[in-house]
Amino acid sequence: EVQLVESGGGLVQPGGSLRLSCAASGLTFNKAWMSWVRQAPGKGLEWVGRIRSKIHGGTADYAAPVKGRFTILRDDSRNTLFLHVNSLKIEDTAVYYCATEVETDPAKVKNAFDIWGQGTMVTVSS
Amino acid sequence: DIQMTQSPSSLSASVGDRVTISCRASQSISNFLNWYQQKPGKAPNLLIYAASTLQSGVPSRFSGSGSGTDFTLTISSLQPEDFATYYCHQSYSPILTFGPGTRVDVK
């Protein structure tokens, strides 16, 4: 069974930091392009950023609201994705999901998220 | 960045109704358009990818169409389990974006 399990969320003060993790199983993690997507309470989905597979450079792109404050990293030896969140703001309060697609064959990819974790809640408050 | 808009932002419908949701991109995204369904407290679920391809396991009452900048999600006969929020998502550019969502609730 393909599964993504996030952890690391919690309550943090404005200006604080957290490290979120996403443990993957059942997929070829080292070939997967992994994304973080967040959802503020009562709001819509917001893409946060994505990291490419190492074979594709292992680089990351970020949405404008988080660029320079958030960093996405991956540890392929542990099948784990990370999101380092720094300089947190009230507006970063959200459920953070990791997401990807199971297929890694370039001829068959969907360019869509067909697997999501259950999410981890980050609350930024004083 | 590519901006995505959806219309309507919400709609009320009855079981058996045909429902249509529109999504527009601020520039051409070819067919790199996906649709998701989300129910309260749950992660989103992929319905349609590449504008019109039905994800495995998704009922055939869901369909997608469009290319370029204008896209449509259609539910041919709304079922009780379809009351949810629907999001479009472009995967054309390196900076991915979602539409603001369309909430479908009971009339």
C-alpha cells in the first residue's frame, strides 16, 4: 500500500521554526517529485513547494509567500521528505500535506497528485 | 505565476442534477489541468488529470474537458457522496497553483 505520513506539526510562536516530516512507503521514493500543500482553516488549497528527484537535480521550487523562509529537503535513504519552516507568521497556520504521484515513468506520469498524506497541523500563535 | 480562477465559488444542487464547474488559467497551460475533490477533514482526492483523463477508481459520472486556458468539470448526475469542494490545479509551470475551490452543497 502506498502511504505518506506527515508529522512534526504543533503550536509555535510567531518568528519560530519547525521541521515537518513526511514518511513515504510503497512507492519508488527516490524517483518521486515531492510536494507540500497547505490549507489554512476554512480556506482552499495552497501549493507550498516541490523538490525534484535527485536524478532530476534535486532542486526545489517554492510559492512566493514562503520563498526564503521555507526549505524542502529529502532523504532518499530514509524515504522521508522534510519541510523546514522558519520565521513563521500567523498566516502560516494551516494543515500541511505532502503529496506526490505514484507513477515515476516519464512516459506515464500524470503530473497530478494521486497520493496525499493525512496532514499535520501547524498553528502559529502567541 | 499562473493564476487559477473557478466559477462559481459555490453552488447548491440536488441529487441527480448535472453540475458544471469552470476553471480558467491566466495563461495557456495546454492540458496540464487536474481536478480534486475534498471533503471536510480529509485530504483531497484526484478525480481528473490531464484535463480529461479519469483517475482509476473514480466514477464515470465525473468528466473533464478543455485545453489552453478554459476547463470544465462536469458531474453528470450528482450523488449524495459528491457534496464536497472541488479544486482545479495547474501543473504546467514549475510553480504549481490551485484554484480557489467550488463548494457543492445540498439545495
